[in-house]
Amino acid sequence: MNHDSHSSSKPFYHYFFSTDHKVIGLLYTITALVFLLCGFMLMLVMRWQLAFPGSPIPLLGRILSPSLAPNGVMTPNFYNALGAMHGTIMVFLGIVPLGVGGFGNYVLPLQIGAEDMAFPRLNLASYWFFLSGGLLMLSSFILPGGAAQSGWTSYPPLAIINPGQTVWLFAMVLLITSSLLGAINFLVTSLNMRAAGMKLSRLPIFVWAQIVTAFLLLLAFPPLEAASVLQLMDRIAHTSFYLPQGLVILGMRHIASGGGQPLLWQHLFWFLAHPEVYVLLLPAMGIVSEIIANNTRKPIHGYNVIVGSMIAIGLLAFVVWAHHMFISGMSAVLSDFFLVTTMIISVPSVAILTSFVFSLRGGSIRFTTPMLFALAFLPMFGIGGLTGLPLGLTVTDIYLHDTYYIIGHFHYIVVPGSLLALMGGVYYWFPKWFGRKMNDTLGQWHFWTSLICMNGVFFPMFIQGLAGQDRRYYDPMAALHSVPTQPLHVVSSAFAGLLFLSQIPFIYNFFHSIWHGEKTDDNPWQATTLDWACPSPPPHGNFTKPIRVYHGPYEYSPVGHKTDWIAQNEEVLA
Amino acid sequence: MSGTAAVLTHQPGESTGVTNAKLGIWLFLASEIMLFSTLFTTYIVLRIGAASWPRGWNVLNVPLGMINTFVLITSSVTMVMAYAKAHERDLKGFQRYISLTILLAFAFLVIKGFEWGAHFRHNEFPSTSIFHAVYFTLTGLHGLHVIGGIIVNSTLLYLSRTDFEHPLFVGRVEGAGLYWHFVDIVWIFLFPALYLL
């Protein structure tokens, strides 16, 4: 491959089959943003049913086939399919590919001073596994049997009986393969490809976050892959890994040998899916570290604490999974164990958040657009995290489990938490990607409207959950105790619609700025890390001069230096 | 890949002391260990929870399983020999031993095929009982890994005609060897767990 292979004069296929980590990173970013929009639109359709149960969906109701929505009113099965696919798409096709595949691929090799990833062709393969898995997942809506209907958690026996699950499982196997290849690549790259002088203690926190994330993906995903294969066997070869003896469905005895255990799936699933929560979160925390250090113009508070906490989270993430199963049937001794580990894992998370808050103290803060997103992450993640504590305690969890409270809790972590931080990352690294800046006015509109709407969508859910309204119900009016808090669904749905509208400035800004944004120099934020020590956009091979690292990642406001920052590769004579 | 990158990647990384390829293959094996650990855990959980569990030797053909164990162990030895020959830059020797490894892998699959065929003729399928579900799924997934090994080793055999002197070639053989030993070890656990316990 020659050295200008991604210049704009090259034909289309060079973008889709390039092994350059920057091209692959951008492909991941844009694909993930599109999937996020898809997942969001599925939710908008669901929200209509929740706000106005049993009334025809406007506009869309006329287009949908009568099997999905007779007379424009969605069927319970279609509602279930939308819910399952919303969760799956947002987690596996949206946030993770954006945080890991997108930002990780583009920024990590730059920040460690590498020419490319360790295995460039494997990197391309992992993107193609991701894309084919994603397209297969989306196409399940139009395949016979429809989309999966058993929630993103796919609990058996329902998941084995319901139609649509087979395609979900095949797509998951592709997505898992993609993540595994990516994780291997990230770990080898960050261990073996660092520039001279880039000691582990000088790695930017973003890189540490990616390392811990890759470690989680590498070791937590194979159990789900195995579990998915077993579920696939249950569906295709009619085995009974997850089916108990004498199962009766709709009054009919289910024809299968039995002898399996439905709870086994829950254990295997959450053994992946709890670490997956940190896969959603850690890259966002890495981005927040970079933005905060850069915009407070002072070293991040407690580098060692943050890195140590991230590693602690990475280890503890493997021993908390069954707190998702407190009411699934588990001995009290086991519950106590998982209760204690869950309380322990909140300590490093709080340590990281506290370090971020202390980083702000005494800083001369620049309220740039990315900084607004990073700042909003702090209280939003705080709310998400603190509302999680009652769910980790068995006594309160028994009441709150499977209510809207839990939906509010994890959405606060992922949406105004992770997603806001990832959006901030887009504004922060956009000048590196395209050599142009995104418009600040539009960016601030996007930020304030999104922040307000996200709270408008998710805060009512806490109230509904505390009042006992169950999640997963197709018709909130079906249970008497849900009726008083049903009007809050109208509030949530209205804000969800507004949230959709407030993404329009972002979409316009993104594409407009690629070609017409204000031109910037190589390092518009005066940042210290190596991703800003190369041209914007970086050429193939990234760096135009040999890189040697002399400093830690956040040398801001040094005493007696001509600028208020020292780049990591800048040699300063003492 | 640019010319400079290829030169760099056959040198060990400064902090780890191993090449990218070797580090990568070990990480891949770590994930494979998690995969098969999950399957063995499933086996243990289901067996403990089962009302009755047949003795392996009453249901399965122990002599054939035993022969297959020896076939795989022998193929591990020939794989090591192939690596040694690649290290010595002995093309003919390498091709001889890697071909032997591939043949032994095929022999394993053929014997396995006879075993499965006999089960099918006796109307024993994965859906017959939870024991059969475990047996067919675990040996099936292991079989897929054997097929993967055949593909990798055949590719190396094919590439050796042109790329034998390539600086990365020995490393590739070593990576394939590590993988093949792993496939072997999985069987060493599978055989007693399914046939002898």
C-alpha cells in the first residue's frame, strides 16, 4: 500500500477495504452512529404505544404490514421485537463499536505513537464481521419469523420457543467474533507497538481504558459465544441445554428430552453482560479524562488512582454478574456474596468520578463544546451510579427489579453518561479526523437540548419504577397499579421525540463541517498527547517525524515553560 | 502493509520480549480457554443437576476414542517436528512433517465420523438426551477446531513453496503449532470427561 492511499482522489473501495486504522476507525464511527439512530427510532415507535396504548401509530402505522400493526396499532409481538432489537442494537451495534471500534481504532495507535495497529488486516476483518453481523441483525425484521422477541437478554425457555431468535444468535456469533479479533489487536498494539519512551506510566488514560476494555472483551465474550452456540443447538438440533424436564407450553407438553437448566443461560449471559456494562462505560471515561485534562489546563487529578481503579473494575467485573439474578432463584449465601462484590465495585467507580471532580478544582476551565459534554458526564454518571446501589442490595432489589426504575438507572449510565461523553469525543477529535472544526453554536444547541431531553426521557422512569410499574409490559394500562403513573410515559415520549429533533443539528454539523468547517492547525486544543503531534488528518503511517516520549500524558501549566503545556514528545532541557 | 511494518513485526516488542504474532496467538488461546471452560462448566452443572447420567463407556466407543487420543498426541509430535524443521530451514523436512500432521488430523476426523455415524444408526441424536446433547456439541465444536487446524496447516504447506524464506514464516508455524497443541489439550480433557467418567 502506498503512502497516500486514503487521499480523496482514490476510488470508493479504498475507503472500505483499507487496512489503515484511521479509515477503519472512521468506518466504525459512522456505522455505529447510523446504528444508534436506527436503535433510537425503534424506541420512538415503542414509546408511542407506551404513551398512547392501543392508538394507531401516526404516519408509520400506515406503512407497516398488517401482521405487525393491524390498523396501525402495533401487536404485542411487534412491541417485543422492537424492545429486544433496541437493546441489542444500542449495546452491541451502537455504543460498543463507537467507543471501542471507532475511537479506540482511530485514537489508540496515535496516542501510543504507533504507525498502525499490530494486525491491520485482522482489523479490517473485524470491521467486516461487525458490519455483516449488524446487517444480519437488522435484516431479521424482514426475514421469515421476524426479529427476536425475547429481550436483549434472551432468557430461555422463551427465547427457544419464540420465532426470530435463530438469526439473532447467528448475528451475535459474528459480532462476538468481531469483538474478539478487535480485543486481541488492541492488547497487542498497546503492549508491543508503543513509541520509544512511552512507558506504561506515561500512557494516556484513554489508552488504559481501552486496554481494560479489551481485556474484558477478550475474556468475557467467549462464554457468551459458547452459551449462544448451546442456545442455537436447542433451537436447531432440538437439544435441551436450557429446557427443564416436562416443560408445558400453552397447555401442550413440549417435545424435548429435557434435563437442562434455564438458569444456566442467565449465569452465562450475565457473566458476559455485566463486564459489558464496563465496556460501555470505560471508553467514555477515557474520553472524559482527555477532555477534562485538556480544558482545565492542569494535570488530571490522581492519574494512578484512575488507572488503578480502572484495572480494579476490570477484575471485579467478573465477580458481580449474579446481582442481575437476585430474584431468579439463588441461595441467600450466593446473594450475599454478589451483594458484597457489587458494593465493592462501586468504590473504584466513585474514585474515578471523584478524581474527575477534583481535576476541575483550581483549573482555568475553557468551556469548549467537548468540555460541556465531559462536564455533563460527571453528574449524569453520578445519578446513574447512585441509583444503581439500591439495585445491588438484595432487599431493595426485590421490590425494584423489573420495574421502570431499573430502566431509568441503566439508561442514565449509558445515555447521558456514556453516550454524551462519546459525543464529546466526536467534537474533540473531529479536527484530527478532518482537519476542520465542528461549528460551536450548533454544538452548544446540540448539547443543551440533548442534555435536557435525556433527563426528560429518563427521570420520570424513576418515579414510575418506585410506584411499581413493570417494565416489558406492552400495555401499561393492563396492570391497575401502573395506571396512576402511566401519564408520565407521555412526558418521556414527548422528550424522546424532542431528543430526536435535537440530533438534527449534530447530523447537519457533522457532515457540513467535513467539507465546510473552520480549518484548524494540527493541534487546535493545545493538547499534550501524541494524537496531536501528527498532521490533521494524519497521513498513512501517522507521524512525519520519529517519535520519542519524554513526559507523562498531562503536563499542563508547567512552571517556567513558554507555553502552558508540554507535549509528550517535546524534549525540555532541565 | 507497508514494507517497513513487515520488517518491524518479526522483531520482539521491547517491553514484552515476544513478537506481535506470538502475543496475539496467546491472547487468542486465552479467549479459547474461556470458551471451552464455559462448555466444561456447562457439562459439570448439567451433570450435577441431572436425575441420571449414563456412564460414558456404556454409551460411547472407548477403544475408538482411545485410538483418536493417540492420533492427536502423535500429530502434536509431528507438529513440533515441523516447527523444528522450519527453524532449521529444511523445506523438505518441514513439508513432510506438516503433511503428516494434516493427515493425522484427517484420520481423527474420519474415526470421529465413524463414531457419530454409528450413533446416528442407533437413532442416537443430540436431542435424544442431555448426555447426547453435551457429547455431540462438545465433540462437534472440538471437531470444528480440528478443521480450523487443517485449514491453517494446509495454508502453511501451500505457502512454504514460495514463502519459506520469509522472515515471518517460522513465527507463523510456531503460532499454528501453539494452536494445534491447544486443540490437542482440549481433547485430552474431553476424552476422560465424556468417555471415562
